[in-house]
Amino acid sequence: MSDFYENKERNETILLAKKILAYHKLFYLDYKENRRGRFLKITEKDGRFRKTVIVPEEAIRALGEIIDTIIQEHNPSSETKISKVTVMNTDERMPPPNEESS
């Protein structure tokens, strides 16, 4: 599946779609466009609960700069934690469970 496709029911075009598996949480990051403009939709799925944040295009760069600052100044990941995070295209299947994470 291409990163670019249209959701005709919502009149949205998905420009980029990725997901991140981190421990028991799944994060969907969808960069979309509709008649009102472009936006980043971030959805966290944790078991049976789902939370969504919509970031308008005008705020995406500021969000990225804050994330870059956190990465550069606070080094949030150690080498041991990185192996428990997987980035995938949204059409990829989940990796098999890892015995270390059980």
C-alpha cells in the first residue's frame, strides 16, 4: 500500500501513514489533508482505549522542534530501550511477540 491514499468517507487524503509499537502501546501517525488544510493525527491505542490528538499544519514544525530539543538535550532513549520500539508502515503486520517483553 502506498503512503498516499484517499479516505472518501471523510473526504481526507492520507499523505503519510506510520505506526510505532512501543511496549504495549501502538501509536498511529497520519499526515492528512482535507478541504480545511493539512494536519497530523496522532492516535494512541492502549488495549481497548484510544486517544487522538489533531495537530494543525501550522503547529507541526513547532511540535517537531520541541521533540528535537527533548532528544538532543535530554536523551530520552538508552540502548536497552530502543529494541522495544518498532516503526512500521500502517499496512505492515505487527512483529511476533518478543519473549523479553512478556
